[in-house]
Amino acid sequence: MQDFRIPILLEEHYGLARQQEPVRLGVPLPRGLLRDPSQAMLVDALEQPLPWQGRALALWPDGSIKWLLIDLLATLGALERASVRLRPARQEGQEGGSAGAFSLELQPRGLTCGVATGRAIFEVGGARGMLLGSARVDGVDLLGAQGARLRLLGCSGREYEAVADRVCIEEPGRLCSTVLIEGRFQSSEQPSPLVFKSRLSFLAGSSSVRCEIQLRNPQAARHPGGLWDLDDQGTILFEDVSLFLAPAGEARELHWYAEDPARMRTQLPVDWSLYQDSSGGENWDSINHIDGKGEPTVTFRGYRVQSRDPAGPMLIADGDRAAPCLLVSSERGCIAATALEFWQNFPKALRWEQGTFSVGLFPHECRAPFALQGGEQKSHAVVLEFGASGAQTTIPQRQRPLAASVDPDWIEHSGAIEDFVAARCDQNAGYLRYINAIVEGPHAFAAKREIIDEFGWRNFGDLYADHEGVRHEGSRPLVSHYNNQYDFLYGALVHFLRTGDDRWRQLAVPAAQHTIDIDIYHTDQDKAAFNHGLFWHTDHYMPAATCTHRTYSRHNGTAPSYGGGPSNEHNYTSGLLLHYFLTGDPEAKAAVLELGNWVIAMDDGSRSALGLLDASPTGLASQTVVPTYHKVGRGAGNSINALLDAYRASGDRTYLDKAEELLRRCIHPADDIEALELREPETRWSYLVFLQVLGRYLHLKLEWGELNYCFHYARASLLHYARWMLEHEVPYKEVLHKVELPTETWPAHDMRKCHVLHLAGEFADSGERDAFHERAAYFFERSLADTVSFPTAFLTRPLVILCGCGYVHAYFQAHQELQADFGACPYGFGSPEAFTPQKGRWRGTLPAKVRLLCAQLARASAEKLDVLGRYTTPWRT
């Protein structure tokens, strides 16, 4: 095995001493370096072994590890920086996976699972409604007979208990493990449509449990007329979802803090609550926070702490933004709890009432019922800690985790991310200054959140789409949501890896969580074109109103031409895949596969209303702008990209085969480019997106050594279009008279021309390379200069576009000499063949009477889905 030293930087930013704190991050490895985590070990600066475990998330074609997920335990002083290294194991028995003094032991038993950490013994699952049946520390069970339970309260006052249908060890390990519980909510009278997942994560040597709880509404929305408002019939309304813990033994004292762990307060165990009603920011009462009737869901600014004694309720504290902890001590021991990102995901509550501890995930204290739209879900993270009397809680550290990053030079050396170069090697200072505005200064995305108060359980993580409000003249800012347009998530994670700057990660992780939960339509019950799709950003220049993050609201239009739903042109998966590689989040991987499967399903003619008569492809996966255009465009480009990402995530060849089918459908090395009118930016600008994806496809084929017909077909097609670009493309600022709205976004898209021409230089013969790279450099300079020439240069959209693809120029500046010679193409490709989508074939080939019958069947199917546009009442638990 070759020698290696992979530097990993740990940083403590909050002034808290850390002792054996869990840290998780993904590390990219070069091809052939490591085949099993047991061949490596983690050491500190003195070369002393550290407790850690590793798991492969992705492999190179030769079976070596491409992405290694590392879990480690870190001990740092306040504000300390420390470097640890992954290196070859010295000898047998010193391998990765050493859990140190303790090691986890798991014993699955049907719908329960025993977990022994060395500090505590837990029983996961159990009787009806239990997430935890017991928690033993020093042989003493700190939970009462009711254990820890998840309960749902319906609008009618009916209570539903969480009933487990499946309990399994999702992620085994000696240092940390995760047990998954999946189930539903059941009352004595009827079930609720809501389902849940709970992931309980355990750590060797620890008595704490991280519990991720996800609620999902699997029903379809009815979306009459393509409108997706909160009061849709598929919406589920409820009053409360809380995690209840029944401690064993009588409580002696309550200990709590609201914001500062150094200001822990102690009181008698009377009824007590801390409730966060709103974000606590200056715009806490933004019109962003409304229910299905357009009424406010927030009542007051920030949080309030109240207690109840014989004299009645009493306000004992209040403030803006709580990151709290409640600890209850008894003669048996103590239990502490919090919900992470407490104020950001308001409303939230911590309570001690009538001898029961509860964490309000959707707390009943909110003035309005909660509305979970059809196909919508929400995930919360709770930390529970169990200890002996007088034990110190580690919850403050879990609320403010260590920053961890892999050395950017190593990431570049690994070759695991295409076109990646460390920021320190980027000589383009103007570009770096521009995109750094995303994380610092007056245009920082975190600061922009405050403008429309982009907080609350449904909003947190999304970006404020301020570019949509430039012409808005209202007294309050236009509420517009970004929904990961142009894959901000990918750009943010790449810049985190390029710089090691944790501010990028702090934007990216909530963005990923929001996209997974809110922006994807998690249902099987709608039509194939919509099921599991990604919703567009909210409608251009219109308020989000009561559609929240679902594009179209009845408040903005009801005409037959208005409305819609998820479609192929807004399908962004690369950031989700990179998030999975960096965190190991199984929901991120599942989302990538969900969006890849959506592409296959929407193009499957057998799943449409015409499927009984014509099962050939619908064309919904490949169209751009209009149903009849199936050539180079972002619709097909994003579909192909989603399939490539699903292939990388799963290794399932089905995705790659479908990607190649769409590729051949939409581009050909002998296309008549002039006939496509690519010089009309308003309708054809996104051909650049397709060509960028074509480059990703070629990189994947190179990685797998598949220099076959499809590779040469794609390469010849890319070069055919790039040669046309050399002769005809000009900066968009010179043709703004052709567009409806001449904004800063047009020159930002010129950066895509830079990327495409660099890709062409990479795959061209040596005689053409210089011309492609020189023209790419020209478009890089023009894109940046022309974008910043606008007073609106620092709006969200242009920053995201340049963030997502501008960095590749530095890569090609540094790596032009590494380009390969592919030789003469050994294949002939014939002539282009026009593709006709399913509806076009049907209209052109079937007799009129059959067409009429099919139209009636299709209309009946649509009426079943859309309920004839009638308003109906949401489902109430």
C-alpha cells in the first residue's frame, strides 16, 4: 500500500472545551489508495491513535474507496485548532474502526433493539408508541414505564400514538451506530395518514442519543388547476407533535438555560415551559408566516419562559432567539434534552408538565394548526442525555458543533471532484471577491434571510430570491423562495471544500435539509410526471402567498394557462449527492435516487393516460420550454444529470442506460445548429446547461474506461457545438436587446460558455485546444466584468450561477497540460433523427374517433387527480 497522510482540520469557534466530541465528515480518496477502512488509522499531531470508524460511501471502478465517511472523537480546548491525519495502519489490530475504551454492542430483537454504549444501556422501540423503552446508567433505569414516546394531537383533540412497523440497524459500527424506526400514527378510532421515521444515533462511551424525527404526509396534493396552496385537500392539519419522556422517580430540580449555557438556572420542579413562537428577528412578523387562509401564524417576537405555581402562570424570562436546554434531576439521575436549531425551525417548545418532560417539535402553543402539504415532510433533530445525579450535560457542545474540513490540496489531489482546484491556487482574485459576498458582507445569504425572515420549520435553509423583488413596490418585501435553483447546494459545498471555510457549510447543510424535506414531492399517489419531483422556485415576480415553496398560488392567477407542477427543467441533484458524500446522510442519497427515478417515470409512456394505446416515451424528461422541443436545453440536461448522479449513488446501470437514451435523443454530431436558433437567448440560452452536463457524462465515461460508441458520440457532439460557439457566440451583454428583461443574470450565464469551451478544449485534438481555452478565458473575464457592471450584481441568482461554475476556470488554467489524446473516432454516427413525443405520435396516427375516446379517458383521469378545480377542505386529524 502506498503511503499517505490526509490532513483534517478541527476548529473550536464557540469558546467551549470539547471532550471526546463526535465529528463526522466525508473524505475523498484517489483511485487505488485504499480498499478497506481497516487499512487506515487516524492519529493526532503526536502520531497517537484516535478512536474512529470509517465506511465507504462510493467506490472507484477498480473497487478502491472514492469517498470514505469518517467518524471520530475529538478533544479540543476552547477556541483551539487542531490537525489530525488519516494514514496507513501501522500493523494488524491498529486499523480504522478502533472505538477506544468503549465499543458499541447492538442486539436486534424484532421491533426492539438493545444498545450498550459502555456508559449506558438503551432499549430502542418496545410497547406501543415507544422510541425508547429504557435508558440505564450505572444499572439504574432513568425512564419510567412510559419510556420516550412520540405523540400526535389532531385538530379535534384526538391523540395518536406512534406505532412502529419496522425497527432495524441502519448503520452498524463500533464507535457510532444508528437504529431506524419506521411507523405510523394510530388512535383508538382511526389512523392518521401521517407516517414517521426516527433515527436514533448512539455513540460508544456516551449516554446521549441523537434522535432525528421525520414526519411525512404521503398523500398527493389535489392541486386544482395546477395550484398548490396550503388549504389543498391533500394537506393534513394537526395541533401538536411532541416527544414525551416519563422519568423514573420524583423530580427534585429543574435546570435550564435559554441562550447561554453559562447562565444555567435552577428552580423547583413546578410546571415550566420555554416556547419559541417566532424567529426573534427584526422582521419576525413577516408575511412569510401565514396559514392557508393568509392569516399570521406568529403571535409575538422570540421566546417566552413561563412557570406555573399555586399562584398561577408567571413569565420568568423572554428573549429573541433561544438555543435552550432543560435538565430534570431526580433521586435516580438526570435527563436533559433540546431540539437542535431551535429558534431557526420555530415554533418549538421544551416543557415540564405534571411530571412529564416533552419536546414540542410542532408545539400546540402555536396560534394556528400545522399544515403538512401532500407529499411534504419535515425532519427535526433532538438530543437526549441521561446521567447520574450532578452530571454535566454535553448538550451545549452538540448545539454548537466543531468545524471540520479536509485539506483542500488533498481534495484536489484525490481527483474525486471533477474540475476541482483549491482556492489558494485560484489566481482570479476578482472572482473570489465576488462569490465571497455569499458568506460575508452586506450581501451575505445569511443576512438576506433576515429581509423576509426566511426562518421557521418550512422555510429555514432556503434562500431569499431577492432578484424577483427588484421591481416590487409594496410596503413590505416580496416573499419569494429559491428552491435550490441552479443547484446552489452544489456550489456552496464545492466552495466549502475549496476553502475549508465553515460558513459555506453552515449555508449548505440547512439548504440540503430544506430541499430534501420541503422542495421534493414525496408521494406515489399523483401522476408519474409529478410524483417525487422537485418543485420550481416560486413564480417570477409574484409573492409566494399560500403556496409556500410550491410555485403556483391561486392568489396569483387562476386562468387555464396559469399553474403547473414539478417539471424536468428544475431538477438539481449534484449538490444532494455531494452532501451525501460529505455527511453520509441516507436521506440525501434517497433524494438523489428519488429524483433519478422521477426522470425515468415521467418519460415512461405506459404510466401516462395514453399508456394503454401507446407506451413509447412521453418526452416529458427531454422537453425544454415547449413540448415540441427535444434538443439541447436544460430540460434534457437536468434529466441526464439527475440520472448520472443516481448512477454514481447506486451503481445501477439502469440510470446510465436511460441517460444515454436521452443524450442520443437530444443531440447528434451532425445537428443543424443554425436551425435550432441558439442565438435567441430568451428561448435557447439553456443549451449551455446541456453541454455542461455532456462534459460530466464524458468525465464519467473516462472514469470507468468506457471509451465506446456512446463516449465518442458525445465527444463528437460536444465539439460540433463548441466549434459553432467559437464562430458565433458573443457575450450576452451585447445582445440584451433580444431579451425581455435585460438583467444581470444574462452575463452571469456567460460563465457557462467559459465552462463549455474549456470542456471542448479538454476533449479536442491538440490542434484545437488552444482556441477553445483562449475563448473560454475571454468569456470568463467578460462574464465577471459584465455581471458586476450592473447595480444588481449581488442579487441571489447571479451569485449562485457564478458560484456554481466559475471556479472551473482556475482548474483549466492549472491543468491544461494533463489533457489526453483520444485519437481518431472509429465510429460513424449517421444522420439526426427527429423525436416525436407520445402526444405528438398519438395526434398524428390515430383516427379521430379513437383520439376522441383517448381524450375523454385522459380528461377523466385528470379530473380524478385535480377534483375538477373545486375547493375542498384539508384532511384534519
